Amino acid sequence: MRALVPAGGLGSRLRPLTQTGAKQLLPIGNKPIIHYVLEDIRDAGITDVVVLVGTETAAGITANLKDGSEWGLEIQYVHQDQPLGLAHCVITAEELLRGDSFVMYLGDNMHKDELRPYADDFRGGSSNATVLLSQVSEPREFGVAQFDQEGALQKLVEKPENPPSEWVMTGMYLFDETILKAVHAIKPSRRNELEITDAIQWLIDHGYDVQHRKLEGWWKDTGRPDDLLEANLLVLQSLRREIDATATIDAKSQLMGDIKVGAGVVINRSVIRGPVIIGDGAVIKDSYIGSSTSLGARSKIIHSEVSCSIVMEGAVVDDLPTPIDWSLIGRDAVVRRSDNQPKAVNLIVGDVSRVALVF
């Protein structure tokens, strides 16, 4: 079995964070999202991986993942000129997928369940495709499953106005080679994309065996800022206390709960309430760090309060009069109090950003 990991999406809903890098490389618990994907694939016993990149993501993804040897994988890259749908991803990578079954696993997916039992079940069975589903409260935003009276998968509907169920596709699919026939048989959707839902529906309509499995744990599509923060919160729930021997923590600081402290971290006169992860070389002084917070490597929190947030590598939060909560702060960003006159708010805000000011 092989793996196909689409990682070419533009991440427009996450701008400006994705203006300078691929959304699949955004950190959850101080680790790029796509690293969780590759670890799950490896743990499922799959080593042959095809990563599909786009024009805007190719440089960052290939530089980060390299040949995959860090995970014991063999990664080959395929370039998709334009994001024309997931079925088009299969067509683009078709020559590398022939001759074996494969899992298609979106590079920005986060979930608690392990892939391995589903992959083992597919390898040991006779179905042509298996779709992994998750139950959500707002299914209109996803491809939704419709079942017959016996509970078998009957139809897949892309972003319906009136969803037939609360079970949606998670971006994880298991296929044999018949999917290669299906992706060539379908036509572009109203979005002018070749939808994987249409290809799977083609398999159902033509009598192929399409199964479904329901994820038992949480699942997150990390396409929006709130999704990133929720995924970070969920991932940190499994954090265990670990303090690197090279970290410097003074006697006036208090560390409570499960906190992971990286190499060379400096913590002075601060309170940290876990779960919190602190990257290598970070500095925290005269501050409070609340639960469900990830601080990236070389970040600095000075005389400030930060909770339920992601502060990325090299970012600085300095002398803020009000706490930061449920926030995303990008790489090398600086958020600092200023006493300059006149007392005005000075902002440089990118596209599709959100700013909430409390005075």
C-alpha cells in the first residue's frame, strides 16, 4: 500500500499566516500539521509516499520534508499546476499510484484515531474503497454521507444546503486501482473541479464495493484559525510533563500541570499553567502562560499574559496591558505596547485578518 498526500492547497482562509508558507506547515503543538500525517502513515506500515505540491507550496514543503528519511519514508513529489480538485490530484499522481492500493490523506488533517486499523482492514478485505467519516454539528461545509435503510453508504453530497446526515468525509480515503478508472470518468463540478466525491459516487453507481468507517475520536479540518486553535487544544490534552535539563527556571517561577519545556528555555518570575508546550530557546519573563498554549522556538513573552493561543517561532509579545487569549501570532511577529504620542493604535493587518481590541 502507498500513500498520496495532497499538499497543494492555497490556504486562503488562513491568510495572512499562509502568505509566507504552506498551511500544511503551520504548527500544532509546535509541530507542522503534515508531520502528524506522515507519522500516522508510517505507523500504519506504509513507507512509499507521494506528496502532491502546488506552485505556492512546493518550495516550503520539499525543503521541510526532504526525502522523508526522518520518518523512515520514501517521499516522491508530484507538482499540480492548479488546485483542480482531489480527483485531479489522483490523476496527477496516477503513474506513481498504479499497481497497488493507496490511502489518500489530506496534508492538513488532524484526528485522534490511528490510521493503522483502517488500513489493515482494507488490506485484508475485498472492498474497492473505504471512506472515513466523522460526525460534526455543521455538515453543510463538507462532503456529507447519505445512508440507505441498512446503513450502507448510498450517496455522497458535496456541501449540501440540506445535509442528509451529520457524517462527513474527513479527507482520508482508502482505494484500490478502480479509483483510477473513476477519476477519468467524471466531469468537472460547478466549481470547475474534479471532485473525489463524484469519483466515489461513480464507484457506488457502477456497482463497486464502497465501504465506510466512522472515526471514534475527534477530527479537525484545520482550514480556519479557530480550527487550528481547537486542534492545538486537543493535541495538548495528551501532553506529559517534560523539562529539558538545559532549561533555566528561577525559584520565583511556578510551573503547574503538564508542561513540556524545550532546550535552552529561560523562565523568570513567571507562572505557567499546563498543558503548555514551550519550544527551544524561548524566553518567558514576568508573565503568565495559561493552559492550551504553544510557544514556538525562540519566542519571547515579556510582562504579558497569554492563554489558549499559538505563538509561533521567533514571535515576541512584550509588555501588553491586557491578556492575549485564543489568538494566533505568526512567525517573527512582534506584538508590543508603545507609549508613543499620540495614543493611537498602529496596525499592519493582512488580508482576511481579525483584530479585536479591548481597552
